[in-house]
Amino acid sequence: MRARFDSPAALAALLPALLMGSAGTAPSARLALPAILGDGAVLQAGAPVPVWGWAPPRAKVRAMLAGQERRVTAGKDGRWQVAFAALEPGPVGDLVV
């Protein structure tokens, strides 16, 4: 799954979803990201970048963004989350999960 991030500038768009948590369960037994992390998403420069989603329970998940790689195992409910280090201003390329 890929999402394109062309301009890291507004983590504020992500904060409401982060503060409320990831409500609900996985839409199916496959890897999924929330819609807010889709094509054209904007990220805040200079702040950690949280990425979360759903996968089959206990699945191994690997996420890559701007030369950084994170690995995590999904929980019993299929939820997972990683955080990338703060990014520099400018295009960061694709999020690959």
C-alpha cells in the first residue's frame, strides 16, 4: 500500500484522529490504512510522524517513509502503529506499508 506525501506541513490534520484513537476494527482481513493517510496527505515538518492501521491479527508490518523503516507486529485486534522521526520541510515521497 502506498500513499504519496508531497508537502509535510500540517500535522494538525492528523491530530483529531490521533486524539480520538483509531475507532473501529479492520475493514477486512487485509492491510489497511485510515483515509487520512491517503494520497495527498500533508505532514507536519519538524514533528514525529505517527502512522497506524489494521492488518490480520499478529501480522508483521513494515512501514517505510523518507528513508526510515519501522517494523511492528499487529495486536490481537489487528491494530498497529509506528512513529517516524521528524521530517525536514519539502517532499518526502511515498509511504510504503
